[in-house]
Amino acid sequence: MRNFEEKTTNTQVIYNGKVVHLQVDDVLLPDGKTAKREIVNHPGAVAVIPITADNKIIFVEQYRKPLEKSLLEIPAGKLEPGEDPEVTAIRELEEETGYTTNELSFVTSFYTSPGFANEIMYIYISDQLEVVDQPLAGDEDEFIKIHALTLEEAKKYVEAERIHDAKTNYAILYLHALGMK
Amino acid sequence: MRNFEEKTTNTQVIYNGKVVHLQVDDVLLPDGKTAKREIVNHPGAVAVIPITADNKIIFVEQYRKPLEKSLLEIPAGKLEPGEDPEVTAIRELEEETGYTTNELSFVTSFYTSPGFANEIMYIYISDQLEVVDQPLAGDEDEFIKIHALTLEEAKKYVEAERIHDAKTNYAILYLHALGMK
């Protein structure tokens, strides 16, 4: 699938940050004209839908500076270079919730915003959670509160837009489609 | 909901582009420490799930430079400042597919990547499409191919990762959950 391909004629690196790496490419369009493409390079991310033995979903609440408010989200974190997404999934689950698992099932993956970013999101689910006695410490600058909610409760949080991001809205719809009670 | 709030002590504007506006904020954390937050400011976007009279879903295929490949996606576009999302929805539907509608239903909205971007995505659905005789011209630098697929065909595109972005994967799951055949 190389039709519509846009060939890069120049790349200008704008910023190399902790999360965001921004570049602007000059491209040659299929009709021979040129355009600029702003591209956020991102290492990718992994999320887990954690289901407890009493059939609740674990969410983490954290402040999201770009939105200037906190959201409840399924636990997630960035991929380290070359890391297997399942390894990321288990690390982030432990750091953010204090649970671990050795049974993960793949749900889906998707690009979050393909118009300007190459971030891919992998989503897993586990209903085989174990409490970790001394869980891994999370990132120093992350402040997190845990919520365990039934699917019905979670749907109310979606309506109230306290759950309001792509991976978590997808997860709720996925559990609904599975027939979870 | 102002707990965990991160107060901005300084904002540095890195880049103001056509799509991406990048800033880096210095913030004061709840424990009194400081951190940097990289924030992509985005005007928000609107997508439509277009269903034809013969029960097919209309997708647009376009090259996504950040991924260096083309994807099939539901039609979508950026909000203009102050614009009602339904107006954006109808304009983008017409520009990208040549259909219009005066019956849109709201499906959901979500932030695509709340860790580093404030982009919100609004999703609508319409099964009342009308062909436009002389549709609005799309953006000069957009090259688009239209695909009309049944839900079963679309699910195969998801498996093959030719459909592979948040709004479109959500749309497929939504139609599946609705019981569309």
C-alpha cells in the first residue's frame, strides 16, 4: 500500500522532550506539489483493563495537565525502546495499581491520533490479578488515586465525562459488548 | 475536582504550526516539587460514521505521514475556532465523501491522548445520507479514496491493521455492539 505516498524532502527537528518529539517534514505530494507535515514522534503506549475477582474494573485517577483536570483511566504507560508491550503492561499495572498478573489477553491496538502523531496504543485485559506485597514505585511526578468500579458505575463516569479518553472509552464499550454485568 | 492539580509557574511556547501547537509548562506538583509538562495544543476534531442505505460504512483512505502508510478511517476533520461540532461533521462528511445529511446522532467524545495532548474527538453517526451534486472541495493537500464496506468486511480490515486508529476502531466496536449486520 504505497499509493498516495508522501516523500520526505526535508526534516526539521523542532523539539526533543521527555514524551514529545516534534519534527516538521517537507513532503512531495502525489500531484507533485509540496506540503508541510507536523509530526509528533512518540514511543507508543500500553494499557491494561484490570478486572478483579469480584468483577470490578480498576481505574487510576490522575491529573492531566493538557486538559487541566483529572480523569479516571485504565492503567497505562509508555513503551521503553525495544520493550515487549506485555512487559510494559505488567510493569505499569503493578506501578499504578499494586496488582500483577501472569495472564494477559490482547484486546486491540490503535493509533491514537494518526493525523499528527505516531503514538500507538496496545490494550490488554486481565481478570487474573494478584496483589503485590511491595509493588514497584511509579514515576516520581505521578500522583494517582485508585478506583474499583462496576461496569454500570463506569458507564455513569463516561456519561459524566470523568472517564473521557480513547483507550478507556474503548475499554468500557468492549466490556459492554462482551456482556459483562 | 481540583485535587492533584498542577499549577503552572511558567509556559514556554516551542512551536505554533498548522495543526500542532507545542508548549512546555513548568508545574508545581501536589508535594511541592516541580516538573515539566509537554503539551500539544490542538483545536479538537470531529468524525462521522456514515451508513449508506444498503447498510455499508463509508471509509476514507489517506496517507498518514506520521505512520508512513495509509489507513482507512471514518471521515473526520479539525474543528474551526468556535465551530459547533455538528457543523464540522457535516462539512467534513461532504468534503471527504460527497455525501451530506441533516440527521446526525451523537455517539461519544473522548480525548485521544490526554498524557500529552488536549485533542478531543467528537463522534457522530448518520444513516440518512444524501449525495451532493457539487460537493465542497477538500483541503488541497488531502488525497483520499472512498471505500464502502459491510461491517464484516470492516472487521477484517481491523484484523489486518488497515483500519487502525482510535476513532475508527471505536466506531467498528460500536456498530458491533449495536448488533449491525
